[in-house]
Amino acid sequence: MMANLAALLPEGLAVAVEKACGARITGVRPRGGGGASRDGAELDLAWPDGRTASAYMNHDVHKAGAGDDAAFLREAAVLRALSGPLASAGVRVAPYFASIPEQRALVCGLVKGEDRFGNLADAQQRSALARDFMAQLAALHRIDVAKAPVEGMGRVEPAEALIRRRIATVRETNSGKAWDPLIHLSLDWLEANIPDDMPPPVIVHGDAGPGNFLFEGDRVTALLDWELVHYGDPMADLAMLCLRMLFQGFVPLPEAFAAYEAAGGYPVDLKRLRFWRLLFQTGFARRSRYDDPDAPPPPNLGMNLVYSTIHRRVLSEALADAADVALPQVALPEALPGAHDHSYSIALDDIRNTIVPRLTDQQAAVKAKGMARLIKWWRAIERFGSGFQAAEKSELETALNQKFADHAAAWSAFCECVAGGSIAIDRAIILCNAHETREAALMADAMGGLAATTFAALE
């Protein structure tokens, strides 16, 4: 392998890939990969026996993405199984080549297909493709893991055990300076409402939906991004479809659910689905730690903040719905442009009109667009930040019936009341929603068309 090719990947990764694959890397094309949670690269590989292949590699060398080391091992295990021993199940995946757990790198063969379901204009094609995708989920869920557990995915256990472990894990991370009243309130509701009628566990993709499958015409060519795969309730995959639809369009959910059942999937249980939707949303809505110097850098900070902001606003709305709390209109005080507004505009124009059009490196273009989102956010903070904090301080003073020196003191007191249970739950949920609505308003320009996204109707 030439040194200039190795330099296109994180240090040591190229050597590790060649060792794991038993092949020489002859080409490297860095790409944005795995949404906002992973980087990626297309690789050309050549084996000593003369075989060649193109591959796609996701990697998360800083371990800043979704999941943990155990989740990575589950992902590699299920792809290895679906490419080999479980291939007869008919679940289409990119063929497994190799994995490097130390750098969370996964190498699979390139599969032909598009991933932009939302760009399809033909209604018949959309419906036919959606039916095939739902049939793929049904085929995955029909694999009998009680008889043939996937080697490397860990112990098969009831879904309730997974739920309680996830709640406990999020509670453990929701501590110290990172303690979050919205997460606390949501976990309390979830713990009190765990479903008691779940079927035996199945393989759950964990991140199923538009953007995470490739297709040609009306046929799925591969399910992608298995980093959240686990054993659990099949309704968890349908819940995750709801979350994916926050960011990418699909067919109406009742149509998708009918296709899933018609393909041999489990009966759709909307109550369980709503529970899983809230549980996943709570996990995704943990506050970003990107201002923490000890936190690993994300692959794309701009998009990470967009996703996090949307997840938090939607969580506050979904929790209110689950707890039957009516949310009032949130005050969003108007303000004049900030003192540096023109310089922000110049920087954005430079990125849009000069930098991005001249970038031939796809990964660099993705990061440049992420930087543009950050600039839009900083501009909004300068313009609206102080006014939003003043409005929130006033609301907190009314709710807690006391005055505070500043917004930080008011928010700290509110958190103490939520943690101690000394404020009514409905009032706390309303105040959390107001906070997240204002945070989302600051990010609105950076989010573009995603600014108003919410859960699609279930029925």
C-alpha cells in the first residue's frame, strides 16, 4: 500500500484493514458515513489470488458515535451471519469482509443502489419499494433466534430486561453537570409504563428506515447501518422507523404497517410502538458534550447538533403526549440582527458560493456544510439568546415563586426541584418543552426544512 493512500485514513487504520481482510488497499476515497455518527471511505481491495473488490468502510476511531464497543461487536456479528449462515433468511445486506473492533471499523462489499427514498417522485414506485422494505423487516423478525442465536450477538433475553438496562444506563449517564430534567422526567414515565405483553425476542435492526437502505427500482438491495442491532421486541423496529421519518420522508405509516403485516410480520401494537418510540427518543436526546474538552470530537458537529436539537424538542412533545399534558404556546421574543450579523453572512456566502463548489472531496464538502450550520446557529444565539433566556427566567420565577439573580440560577433551581420531586410533573414537562422549543428556534435556520419536523401519524 502506498503511503499517500494510508494518509487518507486515520493513523494505523489502513494497516489494520489490510491485515483483517488479507488484502492490499489499492484505492481510498474518503466519504461522510453513517449519518452524523461515523466517518467512512470507499476502498479498492486486491487479494493475493488475483481477486479484487470495492468495499465501503464505516469507522468511528474516536468512539464518538452511537453505541459502544459491545454494540459494534453485535453489528459485525449480525452482518457476518446474514452474509453467511443466515443468508437463507433472505435479508439483503452488504457482504461482510472484516471488522476492526479497536477502531470500530467495519468493511463490507459495495452494493449497488440509491439511498434517497425521499427523492422518488413516482407514487407507485414509492409504495412498491416501501412494501419490499417492510417485507425485509418481516423476514429479519422471522429468524428464530431461540433455535439459532447469532454467534457474537450475546445472550438472547426478554425485551423487558433490555428496557430496564437501557433505562438504568441512561439514568447513570444523566448525572453530575450533565444532569438533564427532560431526560429524568422521561425515564420516570418509561419506568412506570413498561409493556408486559411483549413476544419472544427477535433480531431488531435498531435503526431501520429511509436513508438506511439501498434500492434499485422497487427493490431493496441492502439494509444498512446495523450499529444499533439487538435482540428485542419487533415493535422496536417500527418505532425506529418513526424516528427515521423525522429526517427523511417515507410512505404513510398505516400503509407501511399494513405491508409489514401482509409480509408475515408481527401484529402491529401501537401502544408498545409508542413506548419504544419514547425510549429510543430519550436515548438519542441526551445533551451533546461537544463543549467538553474531554469528549471525543464528532465526525460532523453541525449535523450532530441538528439531530440532537430535533430529538430533544420532539422528545419534549412526545413525553407531554404520553403523560397527557397540554402544551401552551411558547414565547419567542423577536430581536434585531446582532452586531456581527453581516460578518456571519459573508462567511456563509463564502462557504456556499466558493468553498463547497470547488471541493472534490465529498467528506470535506460534508464538513463544510456542517460548518455552515454552526455559523447559522452562532448568528441566532447572538441575536436571540439573551431575549430567550430572559423569557425563560421569568417563566421559572413564576413557576417556582421566587426571584433569581440570573438565568443560570433560575435553571439550576428548576433542576433541583425536578430532581427532588417538589414541582408538579405537568408543570415541569411544560417548562422543559418551552426550553427545548427555544433551543430549536436558535437552531432553526441551521435545520432548514427539518425545523418543524415531528412524528408522523400512526393511524
